[in-house]
Amino acid sequence: MTDKITVSALQLALGGGVEENIANVTELVREAAGKGAEVVLPPELFEGPYFCREEDEALFAGARPTADHPSVRAMQALAEELSIWIPTSFFEADGPHHYNSLAWIAPGGRIAGVYRKSHIPDGPGYEEKFYFRPGNTGFKVWKGPGERHMGVGICWDQWYPETARAMMLLGAEILFYPTAIGSEPHDPTLDTSRMWRRAMIGHAVSNVVPVVAANRIGEECGQHFYGHSFICDERGDIVEEFGATETGVLTASFDIARVRQHRAAFGFFRDRRPELYGRLAQDL
């Protein structure tokens, strides 16, 4: 007996305006649903160009409350029409506060919850601390297809093994990472695309869990986004992938019952020693 879940990751250029970008994402979401995807992951902050390259107070005007954000509203309509789940990244305004957030949108268009990005980067080309407060939701796991639980981290979260392990301990059975990452302005010779993949593949292996990663591509105001979106299985083997330029949909199916058996057999969670890990929670 199988317990199959089919998931997709989208890869595309997102250098246009809000309406154009949402229309392009919508087209790929429809394509993914047509391939049988039950959960479809667009890239991070897909409503427009990646605006965190520099500090510009005028860009705060693009933030909206969850229920009013154009990306969220568009994906709600699609989720209702197509009966799928769409983890939707967006720039959230909550009173005077601003977050890099994700709405877990369920079939019917219902917002099942919101996760606010926990780890906020700050550096040349990625000035996110100017725009976003650190998330205050804690890590989140939501019910997806077949009542199975899905975990989502946002971009910089993907570098932290603590993020993946925390979601696993909350019951996650697939991990999703929407991303906006590319060239490093401080060092044009540094290509982090291989490191980026290895970090998430490491989460897959050490937690025995499939991982789905969606990144943008293309040039935006002198910054290059390198794509390389992928889906890997619970053993870290890549089952679907793009390179640096392809636009499209990656789709894969996983038998969650089999994945659970593999996880139990490896014994990583059986052999954990939480009483020895206190140092991990000390900021010294």
C-alpha cells in the first residue's frame, strides 16, 4: 500500500512588475497542477524583483497585511480553483512591523497559517535586516495532502540544520524552501549554488526526508539569480533539477509510508541525545 504525495517546485525569472510576476507564477502553478502536483512551491518574494539589494525606505510601500497581499490573494484563488496547496512567500505588514512571511494556502483558498522567516541575512545584495524583523512565529508545520505534515523554511533558514530538525520534530514529512539567491556582490567570483544545494541535501540525509527547493533566475539590476532549483528524496538523491537558466516546473512523487520506514531504519531519531544538546541553545 502506498501513501503517495506529488509535489512541484517552480523556477522562473521574476524581474517584472507585480501583475506580470503573479501572472507568470500562475501559469506555472497551473502547469504543475496539470502534472498532478498537490503542493506547488513558488520562489521567495515572487511578487516583484528581489528588492532587498539595497536600503530604500520607499520599498516598504510594497508590504501588505496577509489577507490584502496581491500574491496571497492570487494564490488563494488558484488553490480554490485547482484544489491544491500553495506555500506563498510575501512581504508582510503587521501594524508597524514588517516580515518576510509565508502563507500556507490550502485547497479552497483557506489560509491555514503564516510563518515568518526566522533567520534574516544582512550583507551586500541581501540587506534584509533593513526590511524585516526576525520572525516571531517559531517554526511551523502544516497539514497537507492526506493529512501529512509539511514544513517550510524561507531562504536563509535553509542554511541552518536547526531549522530542518525543528520542523522534523514537529512532524514534518517533506521540507520546502522557497528562495531568492544568486551572485554575491562582495565577491563576484563566489558561486554558492553548489553549497546551497549541499546544505539542503544534508538536511534530507540527516533527517531522512525529501526536500523541495525553488529559486528564481535571471538578472535584476546587476544581480544574477542562479536557479538550480531541485527536488531530492529522503536519501539525498536528486530526483528532479534545473540548471541556472531553465524556466518551468519540477515534479516528483514520494511514498510517505516508505519514507517513514527508511527514517525509522536509520535510527537518527531513535539515537538522539537531547540531554546533551543544551549548548545548542546557548548564545555564548
